[in-house]
Amino acid sequence: GGFDNNAVATANILDTNIQDVGGKPYYYLSVLTRTADGDEGGKHQLITATVNGGKLYICKAQAGDKRWFKGANKFVEKAATSFSVA
């Protein structure tokens, strides 16, 4: 994973969104990555980010492509959208 050679073959941004929550902008990003080895057909990654007090806070939730279409998307989406910074 990470920045290893041949770790990620492609990364596609599927969706982006910005919402104001409690006076703070929250940035939502949906990414589908495909690994060079074809593991699970790729991974759906939902990233939520905001800045508070000059610090960046990020939540990343993910599921493999096969599990995503078997219902894991509901749990991953719930985790990503429930993220908040006090």
C-alpha cells in the first residue's frame, strides 16, 4: 500500500461535495482505486475532511469493490457522513 511501487494502478474520483456543518466546511470525496494486483477489484474510499483551529482533520472509510456491492457501502457511507469535529 501507500507509496510502494505498483501499489495503485489507477485512482478515479467518483464524487466530490462540500457542505457547511455547524459553520465549518466539510469536504467529501469518493475515490475508487484499483491495485496493480487486482485485489478485490479495487477499493471504494470515502474521505471526509475539515479544518478546525488551524488543524486538518480527515476521516477515511473504505471497502473492497466486491463487498461494496454486497451492502458494505451503507456502513462506509454512514461512517464517512457521521464524522464531525467539535
